[in-house]
Amino acid sequence: KQQVNALSKLATPFALCVGGFLIPPTSVRTRYLSVTMGLAFSLITKKMIVYGMAKMAFAVVQWDAVPFLLAAVWIRCDDRLTREGADFVLGVLCFWYTWRMLRWINLTIDQICDRLDIHCFTIKKRKQL
């Protein structure tokens, strides 16, 4: 049972891998695909690590992967989409995943600092006795 539970946590990263192979190499520039997939994997991995360290439940399906998977299916199935159009879609996803990651990191740091009553990157003045 624990092995199945552990393997189920890899469903989203596996889906991202499949999504990467759905896109034909001639449809996009490899750099756009690589950066977009890297940002998506980075976001998912950071969440897995933080949730694991906090001993919190990690959802099997991470909704952050859905935009990339939808874009991969769109690029694969729509013959009217040009290479420049596919590059544009992946470029927009790059900005989306960058914003999403920075926002998630900001919220996570704020919650950790509030919980531990610390200031991130600053030293609190000592309370006078």
C-alpha cells in the first residue's frame, strides 16, 4: 500500500514527461519547450519537497501541470497552429510558470516566517528585559 501511495505521487511528473513527448520536435523550438517544462517541473518539485518536509499531504494531481498538458495537446492536434504560434504559447507558459513559482515561494516564505515568528533575511532586535 505504501509503495502504491508513493508511486501515485509521481503521477503529475510522469504526465509532464508524456506531455513533452506529445509535442512534435518540428512544431516548436526546443528551447521554449525545455524552459517551459523545466519551470513546470521545478514548481512541482519544490512543492513536493516542502510538503514532504512539513509532513503534509501532497495531492496526486497537481493542477499546476494542466496548462502545460493542455498546450501540449493543442500543439499536437491543431494543424492550423504555426510554429511561431506554438512558440508563443510556450513563451506565455514560461511567464505563467515563472509568476506562479515566484508567487508560491513568496506565500510559502511568508507563512513559514509568520509561523516561526522570524523575519526572512533580517535579524530581529532583541527584546529588552
